[in-house]
Amino acid sequence: MAASPPVHSILAALACVALAAFLGGCGGGTKTTTTTTTPKPGPVQCSPLMKRGHCTECLSSDDKDFMCTKCDADKGYTLNAKGVCAFDCKSFKPAAKPAKPENVQDLNGQPWPEVCFQQESAHFFTIGDWGGVCNWDDNLCKPGVPGVLGNGMPNGAPGQPVPAPNRGSGYYTHFEANVQAMVKDRMVEVTEQLKAAGTPPKFIINVGDNFYPGGIDTHCGANKTGPSVKSRQFEQIWDQFYPAEKLENMEWWSVLGNHDYGGVCYVKGWDHQITYTWENERWVMPGQYWSRRVHFETFKVDFWFLDGNVFDVMHADNSMCSPASNPGKYCELTKYPNAPGTSPSECPLSGPTDAGACQQWFKDLWKKQYDWLTEQVPKSEADWQIVVNHYPASFALGEQQNYMVWSDWLEKAGVDLYISGHTHEQKVYYGGRHGGVDYGKAAWVITGGGGGISSEVVPLSSGEDDAYGFMDMEIDLNHIKITAYSHGGTEGKLIIRNQTTVTPIDLPKEHMVSFV
């Protein structure tokens, strides 16, 4: 920590200069005894590091350059026994969970109730593109029956999903048929290690494409009255597949990807992923875009969760707005019937109303988010700002007045970290130029290797690759340490591919110390 030298050190230096005329310099010549008086401790200006720690008044002392004597009480911080400004979760009263909305867009842009963890540092996981397929016919995982895709593709483990093929030649290797389970097993193993160390992870950031090939297998709005669909996909591919008891009952804070709308259509049951928030306490997706504040003992974090699917409808050759698929090929009306009294190409209540209005519907959705995001993020007084979107930061979104080039905006808005998926790989970008573009001090990651779909790069049986995996993020007041884990290969090893330590945008790097 850079700090001003103690006052008594300055006085000693001045005394040395005064003696130099008689002794020919300091540190040499005749030994002379001098006496200095240590000044009384007094108020000093708090350093940037102390201010970031919510200290408002500081004091110099004999053995320390700075001591915090007063904390920012307006933000709920008080000085604890360790001399650190701390937030007390015991006094924190979270808001009640909102009632299930009639329209899944009703809570768009709204903050989800804040949460508090009494820890100075904590872990959370990130994963995306994870929800595989049981078979092409009914997409039902049958106990004791291997997951089957046919066409020469290897079968998966009995009762478990297999990745949707994303290459013309299918899988690169036979072990890919079980890679979603391999990634899940590594998540469980890291969870157990962190729990044994007394630092269990607290939540999971889920960046979308949650169920392949086309989201929840029902028509949007088909159950617009009554409870949401008790989807076999939710039960088999998520709730049972990622067991709560082995993953510390962590919540999954989630966004929608293009495959969650239907991949090549929008009429699949994307709205049921939102309403499932009120069916299972671990699943959190209260709207298409939303926010959440997280309190820790010595800092707080603001998360913003986005729906960036305007990119797909504006750039994909066979986008979600294709008239031939709403309903049609891969989104057949016979398999996914609409609700009585509604149009087959309509999502009741929420929209779109038909394929012709689809692209504009997504453009309007993005414009609302753009206005919300660009207004809310710069006003955040949290210690960390994190944006979550299905699409990587290298993908610009929108048009004209709401055109978002993330490399131009993230650092200026104070966003420290951008978490994404969509491309089926594991990548961390921080510092310097990437793809010829300078992202400044903002870090961004792609954590799209969850194993629900075949990867962008060739996976190796050794596990020494960035094709499939997840990330662990350890966060404290002044650092986010990102650890990227691979799928572990056929031997199920716990392999760390890389580690990156991110520091806050608002604090000069000369005030940073190594992550411990």
C-alpha cells in the first residue's frame, strides 16, 4: 500500500540535513547523538485503498501509517474489532420475493431481493451452454436407457443427456457423449474442496442456452394460467442432474440464450424458464433482464443480467424470427401446440405476436435494456459492477442510438467484469488488446463450455484444453481471482487451465497487492 511516510521520519531527515554542514554529510564522519520527538498521532487523509474499504476518517499512529477510526455509516458499515469497516448481515432485512407475475415481462428491469453473506471473501461459479439432449424424439431421459442421437453418434450414459451436435461430423471424440456429466463432476469436486476449506461457493452465474436444442419443449404461453410447466427437462437435465445437496443448494442466477427461445424459432417455452423461478428456489430468472445486489462483510457487488438475443435476430442466417419455423421445422405445431384461442405463431401475453413482428419485438426489448443499463450502471455505488449476458463482449448489440460496443462502454461505465457464453469454449480476457480491440481495464470471460452442445475447439482425452469446463471466481474487496477448470478428461482429473486476478477499475493499480 502506497502511503505517506511517518512524520517522525521526515523530522529525522530534516535533522540530518541540518547537521550535514558540520559533519560533511549524513551517515558518515563523527558519530553524533541526536534526539527526536515522536509527534502525537493525528488525523490524516485516508488513502484510496482505505476509502474503498468504506473508511471515512483515518489516523496516523506510532506503528501504522494509517488507522481507520470511522466508517461510512450511511451505507451500513461500522468499525469491527479488527479495525475494518464491516457490514453486519444480522441487521440486514431482505425484501420479500415478489409474487409470480401474470406477464413474464412484468419484472423486466426490476431488482431481485438483495442477499447478504457474512464473509470478507467468497466463491461463486460460472457456467453456460450446459443443458444437453436425451434423444431427438421425445427428449426424455429414461432410467437405465442411454442417451441416443443416432446417425453414428456415440450413446451417452444411461438416463443422462448428451451434447447436441454442433459440427457436421458430430463429436470429435467418443467421451464427448458424457461431457456434461464430466463438467458437473468437476463442479461437485471443487465444491467439496472449498467446503472442506471453510469457503463453500455461494451461487452460480448461468449465462444461458440452458436447454438444447430449442429450450423448454412446449409452446410459449401454453400454460398462461395456473402453475408453470413441471418440465421433465428441468427435472432431469437440471434439478436432478446438478444435485442440490452436492452443490451446497446454490441458486442459479440465469439469463436466456438464443436456444432458450427455440434456436430457430421463438415459439418454444422460454417464458417457462422465467416462471420456474416460482417453482424451484434454486432457479432465479425473474425476467428477461434484471439486477441483483449482493452484500458481503466488507464490500458489495451489483450484478446486471441481460437478454442480448437481438444479436441473433439481426445477424443469424436462420434466426429465431424465421417465418418457416414459427411454428414449423424444428418447432412443429404437432409437438408444441399453442394455447386454445391463440395464434400458432403467438406468444400470449408477452409476445412476439407473430413472425413478422418478431425482429422489432427483440429490437424494442434491447432498447429498453440499453436505456436501463446505461442509466443504472454508472449510478452504482457498489464496490464491484458485473454484467452477465449470453453473448460475448466481442459481439456488438443494437442499432443507431442504442448500438452497444462493449469495448467502448465497459470501462467508462465502471464495469469491472463481463460474464458471457454462446461460443462453446472457456476463455478469459483481461488487459491488452484482444482480436485487435482494446477493452481497457474491464475483464471479460466466455464460460460456454458447460457440455450441452459440442465445443468450438477439439477436446482432448487428457483434459488439457479449453473446450469444456466451468469457472470459479473468488471475490473480495480488491480482487476477483478467476480460476478456469477443464472437464478433466477421461481420467476425471481436476485441471486448472488458467488463473487471472482482476482488480477494480476505480482504484489505481499502485494501491493493489498480490491476491492471497
